[in-house]
Amino acid sequence: MNAWTEQVITCVNARLTRFFDEKQAQAQEISPRAPELVQAVAELTMRGAKRMRSLAIYAGYRAVAQRPSEADFESVVTLGASIELLQTYLLIQDDWMDDDEERRGGPSTHVALAQRYGHAKLGASIAVLASDLAAGFAFELLHATRFPEGRARAAHDAFTRMHFEVLCGQQLDLLRHESVHLIHHLKTGSYTVRGPVTLGALVGDASSAQLDALTGFARPLGIAFQLRDDLLGTFGDSRSTGKPAGNDLREGKNTALVAAGRALLAVTEREQLDAVLGNPNASAGALQGVAAALERSGARAKVETMLNDQLSEARSALQTGARLESEGVNMLLELLDRIAVRDR
């Protein structure tokens, strides 16, 4: 971790901690039980997060801001805290929809609450409320930023558009939409890279040419992020990912890796894939066998090639001639490297 990433992560975490302390105090005034809901949001938000989206906002801001101000930095940090809470809200729901029991090396929120209250349905119900609360917190912090009016309005519009796109992406994912690329573009790309980089650029008062260049960088990088997730979901080390090995296969996710496998696997191997795909009772041995077949067939190599092509497209977009600030460009390239080589 270098100086700028450490500074942003430290400041975003501090902002979130202050915010949760304030909300705990407000909840305590309502009822001695009310802080439990805030705590559920805080526990997931503060557990093992990479703060990739906050870093993307800051890098996008620095790519266009000629004279970064202290006031802007404080608002960029608040905007980063806002998007981290947006992620918490989405993760709580995603884990319940996918029956995921683990997240970031600990129990998912609905599982933790079911354990706390000794009742699965009650735990899931309160997890829904925690998710709603996290969404409200995200928009509350979005409106707490103090950018000039025009830039603030542009950021609010971009944030709500990003929110809309990720929900549409989740819907298509649940419906097993045939276009994996579209799901990646909406569900992950929208709020993991493209949305945050765009937000940072807008609050930095980017020109149209700068926005085009940064969008050209962020769009393929967001897809690369999801492709890396697809690989980690089958081949990742559970100690690093915080989720069981082969989890994507058990959940029946229509990933780029599965799509490549269907095209490249032999008939008997496709049958093995179909036997574990979406099967919550698939054995570890069966999952390992399918993972080995996906590697032998070249499906893994194909997805890795797709990922590297997206990274190359992202790098090229920063060379289009738009007047971007060199320090911010370097931050964006560091972000690209973090996405390309991450293990969780």
C-alpha cells in the first residue's frame, strides 16, 4: 500500500466510524434495541473491505483537478464513505439472494442475525431492514458533501444512475440473462469502477473530453474486475476471498468462465459442469473436478485473455490526448494493477 491509497483508506474508515458513532447515539435515543440495526450495517461495512470504490473516486478526482483543495478532499472522502455504504446495502441483499453464508471472512449479515436471534426468518427480515438502512445512510452521506452546486448536482445524478444500473444488473443476473457481458457492465462495472471514477471526475469539474477518456478507461476496467471475480469464484483461495471455493458454481452463476466452459468442454465434462452448477449439495471433490476440467479445456485461459484485453483497452483510453493530470493518471494505473492482480 502506498501513501495516497493509505491516506484515502484511513480517512474513509475514520469518516465511517464517526458516522456510525453518530447513528448509534441517535438509535439509542429511540430504543436500547435500535442500535443493533446500526451495528449490523457497521459490522459488514468495516470488516475487511478493500475500499476500491473510494480509491477510484479519488483517482478520478485527481485526474482532472488542477488545484485539489482541502475542502474538496473532505467531501471526496465523504463521497467515498457514501459509496462504501451503497456496497454494504447491495452485499447484504446479494448474500441473502444467493444463500451465501460467508462474506469478507465472516458470516453474511442474514446469517449473523439469524444466529443472534436464534431464528432464520427473523434474521433475514432484520437483514432486509439493515440493507434498507445502509441505503439510506449512503444517500444521506451523498447529500452531506459540500461541492459547488453544479458539481454536486452532476454527482447526485451520476450516483442515482449508477444505483439504477446495478439493480438492473442484479435483476438480469437472477434471471440468468444470456448476455454475461451486459450483466458485468451493469452489475459490477456500474458501481465498482465506472461509476466511482465518473463521480470523482464530475466533482473535480471534468471537461467533456476528460470525461470521455475516463469513461473509456473505467468501462473495460469494470468488466476486468468482474472477470477477475469470476476466476476467483472458482479458482480462488477461500482464505483470501472470504468465501468457500467453488461458490459461484454451487450458486449456478452464469459467469464468463461457465460460458467459456460450455464452448470448450467435452460432452462428458459439460455434463459434470451441469451436475454441480446451481447444486448447493455439490461435493468439494465434484467442484474440484469441474475446476480442473475448466482449466484443462482452456476456459480459464480464455477468460484470462479476455481480462487482459480489457486491461489493455483501459490503459489505451488514458492515452487519447485528453488533458489529464499526470498524478491522477498514475493513481488510475495503480488502481488498474490492484484490480488485475488481486486475490479477493
